[in-house]
Amino acid sequence: MSGYSGCDPSEYKSRGADFVILSHNMQLIRSHSPAMHYAMMKSLHPASLLLLAAFTLPASAALPAGDAKAGKASFRICVSCHQTGPAARAGFGPPLYQVVGRKAGSVPDFAYSSAMKNAGFVWTDEKLLAFMRAPGEVVPGNKMRFYGISNEQQLANILAYLRQQD
Ligand code: HEC
């Protein structure tokens, strides 16, 4: 894969597992499949499992570097409802120009759900990523009908694109 940034979550995961297994059994076992992971985890001491969890956690926090240009292309999954850029107007969804740092549900001429209007937070990178992953978990009862994005690279790209519009 070109453009490898060293932040691939799966790489972190296997590195973490290798480290734990190495320190516990004093031998290097490379983990290749979820089934092997499971088999190895079963043979590990509970304390190692905690360690394994600790090493696995950063994987979800680590995000690949975002590419705004690719993000612009990916933003096409949002454009049926959202506009961005300085001339953005409300459509089916609120305009997303300068959304980072903006209070959720605060564009004056958009009829938000009360859930969004009363969300009570400011859009940060983290909030936006979480919302794009699972809108209903971040603002329960909101009216954005969107299934969510699970591809971390795509998420990072869209965020970079939205930030570029600041
Ligand atoms: C099917 C239409 C639709 C799609 C597709 C969609 N949205 Fe939305 N979005 C909405 C609606 C409607 C709201 C207002 C929700 C409410 O008021 O509860 C919203 C709200 C938002 C908000 C809150 C904005 C604010 O002013 O507080 C953000 C951020 C957002 N969407 C981002 C996105 C992104 C990024 C995508 C693409 C990955 C996307 N949305 C895709 C309809 C959509």
C-alpha cells in the first residue's frame, strides 16, 4: 500500500498482540487470523488480556492522516443533503461550512430536530468523526438519516475536507 503512514490500526493491533505474547511466553508468535488471536488469548493469563486490551485501545483512537482532496470526493455521500464552502445554503441538511468549532444545531435558518438543537456541544474533530460513524449514538433522536461510515481513511479524508473549508 503506498502512502503508508505507520498508523494503520490493524498494524497497531498485531504489534500490541506480539508484544504481549512475547513478554508472556518469551517467544515471538506472529498472529495472522482472528481465530489464532482467539486461540492465543485463551491460553493467556487474565493479566495479559488486560495488557492486550491496553495495547489494542490506541488502534481505535489512531486515525490515518486525512487527504482533503480525497475527502472532497467522498463528501459526495453527504451532498444530497449538505452543502459546504462559503456560499453554502441549507438544504435537506444544514450547511457544513465552518462546522468545526460551531455549536451543534445552531445555523439560524435551518429547522433542526430538538435533539440536535439541544445537543449542547461544539463540533470538534472528535465529535464529527464519532457523528459520521454513528449519528444516532452521538445525538440520539436526531433526524439525519445516514447509515454512518466505518472506513477510517474515508472518515479522516472527509474531516480534512471539512476543515479545509474553515
Ligand atoms: C439523507 C440526508 C443526509 C445525509 C446523506 C447526510 N446528512 Fe448530515 N444532516 C442531515 C440532517 C437532516 C441534519 C439535521 C439533523 C437534525 O436536525 O437532527 C444533519 C446534520 C448534520 C450535522 C450537524 C450540523 C450542525 O449544524 O450542527 C453534521 C455535522 C452533519 N450532518 C454531517 C454530515 C456529513 C459529514 C455527512 C456525509 C458523511 C452527512 N451529514 C450526510 C442530513 C443528512
